[in-house]
Amino acid sequence: MKPTPWILFAALAALAPLPAAEGGADANTAADPNATAFLRSCSGCHTIGRGKLTGPDLVSAKTLAPSALDAALERMRSKVIGTFDASLIAALLRDAAAAARLDREQQRQNKLAEAKLDPPDAAVGRALFQGQRRLAAGGTACASCHSVRPGPMGNSPFLGPDLHDVYKRYGRDSLRVACQQPGFKIMSALYKDHPVTRQEAVHLVAFFAALEKEPPAPNEFPLHPVAALGALLFFAGLAVAYRGRLRSVRARITGAAR
């Protein structure tokens, strides 16, 4: 008995590969040039629909008039490291599906890059942060300006802000981009000619993620209790010694007056 055409069709359909789930991304998928431009130039400071980072969430940019959006992007040109194609980014920001496009392109790039990198290592990230391991391009260690435990008043004791909760605020992908392309003026100048590599950024992000699992820092005081007690006893001793000396001087003056 020969198989009927519909049976052959069903057999072929069963052997065919299933389509990728909607919203997913494969490493072999063609790149999205608009999303790529945004990820390269903007994602270290901005998101589209994911909340505020260093700069504002740009989800509402699609409501701006074209001329106003173009002018805003042009004002950002001096703050961006590397090439900056405003027309590609403007077209993405006007698209209602911009957030989904960014997610797909980020996933595609991650799969391509991660296949060539060593796995994230929090210990390596800590060494890079503290300067125990030199950055490949000779950049300044993060600990030169940042801490990962707030100071006594809740602020960083260094030039830059405390980074103990930076992973929670940024998330993995935006934080990795921020490590490679920092949006702050001082950091941009420091790392423009000494960029952090993607591999180093991956390790740094793993370190920041590991901080989330560490217990909170205990309340700290500007002086160690033992040092504070010692200082108190020292000044108390001075007060007693000088008090007796003043009495002696006063007695001599009084006696001389008589």
C-alpha cells in the first residue's frame, strides 16, 4: 500500500526543526544595526523600558518630535565614547518594539561573545577591582575611586560612589557595558585610551553579583572603640595634670602678693 500524500507531508513536518521561540535570539541570527548602535553607545547609561540608570529611561523618547529627538541625540555626542550614529539610534527609539529588539540583539551578542570567553569568575573580578590583577590595557583599578562597603555616614569614602549594590541597580548586561564604556566624565577620560576588555568586564560583573550574596557590612565608626577610649583617657590625664599645675602657679602668685 502506497502512503498517501498527507502522510508524507506529516512525516516531513515532524522531521523539520521547530522555529525559535518568539523573543529569543540565536547566535546565527542577523545583527540588528539599530539595536547594536544603542547597545554600543547608550546602554551603559540608558535603558528603553527597564528603568533609570545613570541617565533616564528613554522609553518615552518615541513621543518626541523628530527634530527634538535629533537635537537631544546630538547633545549627547560629546559624552559618548567611540562612534555614534544618531540616525540609527533615533530610528530605534521611535519604534514601539524597541525594548524587544534590544533584548534579542543583546542575547545574540552574548551568545557570540560568551562562546569565546572564559566563564565569569568572581575571584578574578575581585582581583581586578582591587588592583591585585592589572587590567590588560593598563587602566586604573576600580578601588582607586570606589569602595564596595559604605563608609560611616553611608557614603563612599572615596572619589566615586560605593558600588555594593551596583549589580541590583544595573543588572548583568547594562553593568557589563558600563564597565567597558563608563558614562561618567572622569571615568571616560581615564579609560578612553585604556579600555576594560569584555572578558575583564564579565569577571567584574561576576564580582559585583557575588556581593549581593555577602552579608551586609556591620555599622562602622570613624574611630575604633579602643582608639577612642585611649584618646579619652589621654585628654583626661592632660586635664588633671594641667589643673594641678594651675593651682600651683596660683598659690605662688597669691603667696608673693602677701
